[in-house]
Amino acid sequence: MSLEKPDLSGQTAFITGTTRGIGKAIALALAERGCNIVSTGKTSEEDDDYEDGDLEGSIEETARQARDHGVEALPIQLNVRDEANVEAAADRAIDEFGEVNIVINNASAIQLATVADLPPNRFDLLTDVNVRGTYLTSRAFVDHLADVENAWLLANAPPVTVDRAPGEAPYAWSKLGMTFLTLSLATELSGDDVGCNAFWPVTAIDTRATRYFGLGTEDDWRTPDIVADTVLEILGRDPAEFTGNAVYDEDFLREAGVEDFSRYNLTEGDPAPMSAQMFDPDYSRPE
């Protein structure tokens, strides 16, 4: 069964971390459904050293590709660690489009290490990008979202199911913190019909970070499209009713009617639930 994807014509999404990977896939999937895109991230073609860099993708490239779907797109260079930068980006996006009704906290830093092995500056990076970045971006938009219709605040973060994560505690706490903030906002904004939800992949996703850190092989990965389809399925719901949830992509899509996940796999056979078990060791697929 194929998903019935929502018509997002006339809506506008502010997405953090759209230069590549999951964030870019989400941006282009929403654009394909008619949603205007605010493409944000640190990599910009206006940087003096852009041509010398080794990172593929830029906020401008994602914006151009979004425009190919016939929507408006605005690239904004963004450091989610910088309060003034985040607030200015939110103001600019609202000024440009009149209103922003979808905010997606996707930007994340990753480093899997024990408490003893992780340097303090890397702990600060995980904290500042993941938890603080989600806090700053959400805070910059909450009053605006409360005043617009069909409003969503989403985070690329896992369900909170554990109270420890030996071997990866600093990263785990920073990602779980994103979920904790988002689900708390579901209650804080419950009277304003803002759908606040988190989403997380069951398997590892083929991204630059996954490859760089050697998190498995192609047999273990799915494409970012499965996460983008999960976001689309969420956005097809009623935000006043579907709020305060932390969902796994595969489980959520299966409940929506998807039976065959092979379209998302890089190789034959469904990958193991590596990403879910990173934070939930007892996770298993339903029988």
C-alpha cells in the first residue's frame, strides 16, 4: 500500500540542517508536496572557503532544488548554537513568508563515546547543537506557531525509553533531551493546537555522518526517504489531535498501511533495528 501524501500547498516549513542527509530529504519531500522551504544550515556557497571545502551540499543548493518543485525557498545560514542568529533567522523567515507553520528541529551533532573518552568541548558541542539548538529554535517560534493554523513543531529525536546509555551517554542524553523538550511543549501548547512530536528511524540511515563514523555497512542502512515519508505522514494528521508523540518511522508507517519497506533499503533484506536499539536495547519489530 502506498502512502496518501498530504497537500502542503501554501504552507511554509523552517527546517534546521538541510544541506544534506535527512534534513535535505525532508525539505525536498515537503517541497514536492507544495510546501515553501526555509533551508538552513552552516554550509553556504557565500562562505569564502566554500570552494575549498570537502562537504557536499549547501543551503543554497537545497533551496534551488526545492524551487524546482515550484515552491518558494529561502536559504538562511544558521548556527543553532547562537541565540541571536536563531532569533534573526526566525524573524527573517516570518517576514519573508508572512507565516511559518512547520518547524522541524533536525540539525544534530553526533559522537559516540563513553563519558571518560569524550573531551569536554565535544560534550559541549553535542549539548549546544542538539539540546540547546532545539530549545533556541523552538523558543524563537512558539509564540508565532500558537497564532497560526495547522502548526507543527517536530524534532528528529528518539522516544525516551531508558535512563542510561553506557558507551554513548553524552550523545544519548543530548538526543533524548530534544525529545523531552518537544513533548513538554506538546503540553505547554496544548491549548493552541500545535502538533509537537518527535520521530526517529528504526534502522541506521545512509548519511555522511553514518559513513564517516563507520556505523555499519550498506546492509545496515536505509535511505533518508523513510524519515521524510514519516514526516509527511505526521503532517497529514490533525495537529490538535496528533501531538505529544515520539514515533519510530517503520512502526508509524506500518500502522499507516505500509507493508513493503524494500524501497527504502540499500541492499536486499530489512536492516537490523540498529538505530532504535541504540537508545532502546529491548526494541524489537512486532511479530
